[in-house]
Amino acid sequence: MNQLTSGDIFEGRYRIDRPRLGGQGYLARALTGGARVELLQLAPSFVRALGPAKNFAHSRLTKILETLSRADTTAWLVVEHVPGSTLEQVLERDGKLPAEVAVMIGIDLSDALVGLHQRGGVHGLIRPAAVIVDPDDFSSAVLGFAPPDPGPNPFRLAESEGSVPTPAGDVWALAGVVHCMLLGETPPIYGYPSRDLVTHAGMPPDLIDFLAACLAQNPSDRVTSAHTMRDLLACSRANSLRPGAISAQPPPVEVLRPGPMPTVQQLSAPGVLAPSAVPLAAPRVEHISIPRPEVATTSQRRWIVAAAVIAVLTLAALLGVLML
């Protein structure tokens, strides 16, 4: 990659601010208007595949502003800058996403691919690092661009290595991104030979079918249309992820309602004892005798006082003898 530094002017229209996060490209500003953009140096085949999508507007796709082919055989892609975190960063932190969030993002991005392919463009660079998200609001995910990492790439069809990007390759790559969001790991680089190998504890059956169809190892069994991929995800959300679809319905509760009250005539019928015929026994009250405390008589009180006086006088006399 041709090295650019802060302050350099690129193609006479953009001023370089700094390298892009991860060193893959540059953040820059347009000299006219000051809009923030990203500059990516790519293989010429990728830039040519994106040419028909120039200025294509979709709320879930970063807008392509320019595709540049230079005399030194290098090619550049100029796209609008979308702030946020990459899905790759979020997955490194959280491992995986709830199924309903992964499906929502998959539907939004596949819809962007439908529009891109209808215009004759091909993305060719889809992977978690190319998806821009707001970690606090996953409903605003945007499909951006990031150059591929060197080495084996599970987001690129194995049979298309070295060839030009294709719409089928975009479907494979986006299905691989959904796989990462659901399971927290990249898909097998050659795909799944059968549905049984996709089975994962807790995953709704419709999502297993989706991954088996879009990541099938056999090309003849594989979904290659972004429109079909979007519909499969939409059906999965409608069937497996609708509120209450997984939880079992509680059994109906039988409500017992009181019948009509019987009349006096019905209760007075032969064999039925009417309430008025039941004699009420008077409550039995037992009389309990509580003993009264004994109270001393007047004569008894006089003897007690006299005895106390004699005792006091005797004690005083003894004390007087002892003091002599």
C-alpha cells in the first residue's frame, strides 16, 4: 500500500487525517465541503465490481463516493465515513449476540445486498470487521468496507479464491457473519456438508435450516440469492423468534361457578332438613367458685399490735443493760 501521512493531499480532493483503525486505509476530509471519508486501497477486481454501485443510497450500506484506478495499477475506493464500532469488536467483547438481534441485522444487511446486486454491483468484502454498529442500538447496523485479512478467509467462497467477486460470494459471506453472531465463531471454511452438523443447542430449527442452506458445502445445494437469504431470515423471525413461540402454553384453567341457590320449598321437601328445623342448643355455662381471701378480724388485729409493742420494749431494755 502506498503510504500516506497526515496532511497529504490525495487526488487533489482529499486531505489525509490519519490511518484508519487497524491500519487498513485512511480517514480523510474532502477539500470541498469538509465531509469525512474513508480511503481504501484494494485489488482492482474489487473496485471494478463496486463501480456500478457508485452513489447508490441505502440506509444499511455505506455510500460509495468514488472508485479510482491509478496508473501504477493500484485501485482505491472512497466511501463516506460512518462512526461506530465494528461488529468484530463487539463479538470479541460479547462472544455472540441474541438470536433476535442477529436475525434483525442479517435482514437489514441482506436487504442492502438486494439493492446493490440489482444495480449490478458486488460487495466482495463482507466480514464482521466491515459491519458498523452502535453497541447501544443494533437496529442501526451498516454494511461498510474493510480489506480482507491475509490468510484463509472463511467469508470468501473456497471455489472462488483468486477470481472476481460474485453475488453468490456476498450471500456466503453475509451468512458467515450471521453464523458468527449466532454462535460466536466463524463458519467452517468449506461450509457444512449436511444439516445435522449445524445443529446447536438452543438454536431455533429455522435458523439451522438457514445456515445449512446458505453455507452448504455443495454449491448445487447452496442459496446464492440475497433476496432468498433475506426471505429465509424474515421467515425465521416470523416463526421461531416471535414472542411466546418457544414457551409452552399453560393448560386451560377450569373455573368452577356456583349454581343457583336452593329455595325454601326445595329445602323443606321430604328427606331434606330445613335450616329452621335444626334446634339450636343453648350454650352450657359452668359456674366456677373462686375462693375469697381470708381477712383478719378486729380482735385478731389488736393481739398482733400488742405483741409487736412488747417485742419492741423488750429489745430496748436489753440494749440498755448492755450499754451499762
